[in-house]
Amino acid sequence: MIEEGKTVDEYSEQIGIRTIKIVNDKILLNNHPIYLKGFGKHEDFNVLGKAINESIIKRDYECMKWIGANCFRSSHYPYAEEWYQYADKYGFLIIDEVPAVGLNRSITNFLNVTNSNQSHFFASKTVPELKKIHEQEIKEMIDRDQRHPSVIAWSLFNEPESTTQESYDYFKDIFAFARKLDPQNRPYTGTLVMGSGPKVDKLHPLCDFVCLNRYYGWYVAGGPEIVNAKKMLEDELDGWQNLKLNKPFVFTEFGADTLSSSHRLPDEMWSQEYQNEYYQMYFDIFKKYPFICGELVWNFADFKTSEGIMRVGGNDKGIFTRDREPKDIAFTLKKRWQQLN
């Protein structure tokens, strides 16, 4: 801002130019196919919680560069703008996500793989007001972040009810609203909960690329049943493949809670050995399906949650500890990701 010929206030931004588009079942960055490698993340750190600290932001990017990642999802809300500024500087890619989480009456639908997740959440009388808030959050996210070359896509939901006609009608309007806001026409997507498979899901036709949150081998068929988990995941992916959607798929969540102090032979759930076996199962399956164009593991680092019988001091699915030290799986991912284009 200039007053009387003098600069009294200024705001600097780095400028970069990228193109991102979907062509058939590939994601093209600057007209070249790209495979997304990285994480779902949270703004969280020991003692500080969600408070923003630039040293922690820089540490996270150094960890992601070290491991060979190129992308993360701002799960489940837009982050502080400093995250995007650093991503622009370092060349990272961001799937920017609006805070639309918990749009489901049942808290156990992520476990449901045999029946559709029909709680008829979107038949509620409060939905018209919810839609106004949802649209406002999308507008604020796109207005703020559209100038960042790091942002390659907009995620409009995380794990909502997605198998009813009401859910389709609701999100059809949400996607139509959002598509008017970004002059660069970045792709739009959202993450599908377990139980929202190829036979019952209503929302994948709205998405430019399909994002799956899947926990076969942890919440479903974990431990000694991991052999069954492998078949369940393959069966689902076969189902998606049979639909012939000609769209890219990205795994936006998959992971297993792991205590960095736990080692077990033979491996058991919560051990570092089990975390390695879990991920290797997914990686062996991914190579069979050419429409899979990305793997964003859950989670970058252990993070604090409310107390409960499913948690040991928080969510321990991190590849790094809450203090950003690598678990054994970090070295497996580093080797894998440095070999992938």
C-alpha cells in the first residue's frame, strides 16, 4: 500500500506456474504423468499441539524431502498459509481439503465393508444450513489458496455418507458450486470411506479422480487375518477396475498404528515389523492396477487424539514419531519412493 508516494505496507508472494490436468486414468503435471507419493498430515506437534511454529514447518518439509515424498493432503482442513508458501518454495504438491469431516451419523461406518453406509445423514432438516456453511468454507479456501502453484486439487469432503441418493444430491450441488470458483480449473475430488465400494458408492462420478481411505489389515482383518485383508483389497480394486471408469485413483489413507518401541517376531499388530508387513501388502497390490496414481499414507507423524480404548497416547500410525524421528517403515518408504517416478 502506498500513501503520499511512500510504501507503508507490503505483502510478498513467490510466483510459480504449473499445469495440472486429468487425462484418462493419469494425473498430468506440466503435461507429464506423475505418481503422488506422500502423506495425510495434521498440524500437530508435541507440547505445542496445533500452534504454528515455522521451525516445525521447516522440519516437516525436510523430513518429507529426505523420504522422497512429493505430495500431501491438508487433512482435514486448510492449513496455515505458511505451509503453502514453503510448498511453493520446495516444489511440493498439495491436495487442499475443506473442513467437511464427520458428515455421517455412524462413527463405525469406516469399519463397514459388507453393507452400505446408509445413515441418511443428508435427509436431516439441518442440511440446508450445513450446505451454506460448506459452500462458504469452500469459497474461503479457494479464494485464499488459488494462487499457490503447490495446490494441485481441491478435496471437498472426507469420509461422508456416500451411498444414498440424498448424499449424491447434496454433493452434486457442492461440486457444481465449487467448479465455478477456481479460474484455473484444478481437479476436484473427495475421500471415500470404507464401505463405500464400487457396488454402492454414489459420489465417485462427481470426482475428477477418486480418493480411497482404506484400512484392510488394521481396522478390518488385522493381525493373523492379514491374508484375508489382501484378498478383500484385491476384490474391491477388481470391482473398481470392472467399472471401467477411466479415472485415476489415489489412496489417500492407509496405515497401521505402531509403537516405535515395539518389536515382535513373528510380527504382531502395533509392532514395527507389522507396520512393514502391512505396507508391503499394499505396495504389492498397487503394482497390479495401473489406474492407481498415488499413495498418501496415513499419517506423516503420530498425533494427539482424545483418550480412548483404540489409542495409546494418540494416533500412532505415523511414519515419524510425534517428535519427527523416523520409525523403521520410514526407511522402507524412502527406498520405495526414491525409485518411483
